[in-house]
Amino acid sequence: MRLAIFMPSFGDGGVERMLVNLAGGLVRRGVEVDFLTRSREEPYLGQLDAGVRLIETGRSGVFGVQPSMLRYLRQARPDFVLCGKDRAGRAAVLARRLSGVPFRLVMRPGTTVSERLAGRSAFKRWRTYRQLRAIYGAADAVVGNSEGVVRDIAAVAHVSASRLHLIRNPVVTSALAVQAAEPLVHPWFAAGSPPVICGLGGLRTQKGFDTLLEAFARVRAIRPCRLLILGEGRLREALQQQAGRLGVADDFALPGFDPNPYRYLARAGLFVLASRWEGSPNALTEALALGVPVVAADCPSGPREILRGGEVAPLVPVDDVPALAAAIRHVLDEPGDASPRRAAVQEYTVETCAARYHALFQRLLGEEGVRA
């Protein structure tokens, strides 16, 4: 069995990390995995399992299909191509047609598309939904990472139930605890310092860091604490200005992107997910796996599933500053036991997710054999 993970446009987000994790898990199950992306210098690729073959495709060609991609398909003839982004899926559909290689296309949507497009014009939503229906309609299987994503993609892209599958993100790896235990030299984490509230993600509207900052200012007015957000993005200056207006700039830090944020996360007094929408929030899952106390916005989708409706940790309405501030204060005062937090994410291990993808691939191959 040969799988090609096609990720021509690479970034530093959760989709990229999850595909790197999944590649390693599948290799350890005996699957031959090729990872195709534009450059081997992209983030996280240094973490690829040694058994994964990394193939550089270069920049996009016509309609996103590179000549190197077509050569690869004709030479390697993979059984499956897995795409984690819609643009990659569109290129894969065209590449299958141009190459004549009858691989099975597996699409892996990672977020609730309807929420992501909610602020767009009616025409842009119509155009995007039309494109998605063409891409997902050509896929042999569509794998959502949460129940919310599965429901959303079924409604948006009109994917039939027989082609829809739920497999969680392969978040929890053996390396997570090792990375979390690495030394951290930072004055905020010295013994006896006020607790640090940690946020993690790109500095963009989706992540709700402006709401988190407002809630933090309310908590900071009552008790000593600090807020540190790891990530980079276009809202950096706006968040810094907001912290100044709120009078909390001295207790607020934006260190930027860090390849190992888990050193900070494991030492935090609290992790807060303030997102307005997600697919399945990896940072929340990682915090729970490390036993860190958490508070999460009840956004679509993922937090409610992961936190079992609020049994594991508090859920608050999206963009509700008073509720978020109250939950932060409560958890800082009463962090609770780490064991239920760790138990809540057992389904998110690389081994479990790789086994489920492997079973799906075997089933698809079996169905093809029956048809033949």
C-alpha cells in the first residue's frame, strides 16, 4: 500500500503538523508514505519519520498541478492521495485526470467551512461551495476530524454518508511529553511568579485573542496573573495596542512562533481557547494531554466534543467576555485533577488515528477489488 500526502502549500498551522504526525504513524504500520510539498525547508518537516519519503514539488504549475507531480504519479502510482487543504484537492483531481493514474483521493477537511465563510458575501460563499462540491464529489472518501466538521461538510459539499468518515486528529505523540520537558528560561515561569495564562495559535480573527485579552484584563484587575500568546500573524500590532489601552501591557507578551510551544504550555497555570470557530482544536487537545487546566469557548466545532459538554473543563459562549473572565478566575483558583483531562484525549493518539486511517484504506482497496 502506497500513500501520497499532497501538501503543496505549506504553513505553520495545525493541518501541517497533523499530516506530519499521521505520516509517521502510517509508516510504522507498514504503509509506504510519500510526502509531497514544495520545499523541504517548510516548518515541521524536520519532524517527519525517517521512513517517510519527502519529495519536493516546487512551485505550483498550471491550476496548481506541477509537472513534477505528474511525473511522480506516473512513476510511483500511489494507491491513495491524501489532501489536507481544498486547493491541494483541486490540483489532485486535475492531476488524476492528466496523469491517467487511478489513485483513490481522500480529502481531509480540518475546519467548519460554513463558519469560516460566514462573513463573506453571498456570491463568494456560493462560488466556494460550488468549488467544494466539485472537489469533494470527486473524492473516494472524506475524513472529518470532529463530529461538527463531518456534519458541516456533509451539508456544504453534499457528501453522502457512505463516503464520510470521522477520524480524530493525531495530536498526542510520544514526542509531546519530551518536548514539554525541555528547559525553559523565562522570568515569568520562575518559582513564586504569578500564574501564566497561555494562548496558542495564529494571530488572526478566528482565534479570538482580542476577547481573551479583554477577559484577562478583568481578571488581572482582581488578582496577579500574566497572559502569554504564542503565535504570529497580522493582528500582532492590534493586540499590542489593545493591551496598552487596557493597561495590561506589562503583563502581556507575544513571543511569536515557537517550534516547541509545549515548554510554555506545560508550565502554564491555565490554557485558554477563545476561538470563534475551529475544526478540532489541537492546542486544546495538547494542553489536556499534558494535564494543563483549560477553559474553552464553545465554538463550532470540537471543544464541546473534547470536553464532553463541559464535564472535563469549563465551556463558555463565544465572545462572552464576562463569562470567560469568570471561568478563568475559577480555574486559576481551583485547577482540579489532571487525570480526567488526560483521559479525555485518549482517542487523539497517533497510534489510534493511524490505525483508523489504515483500516479505511484497506476497506477502500477491498471495495475496489470487489467491483473489479
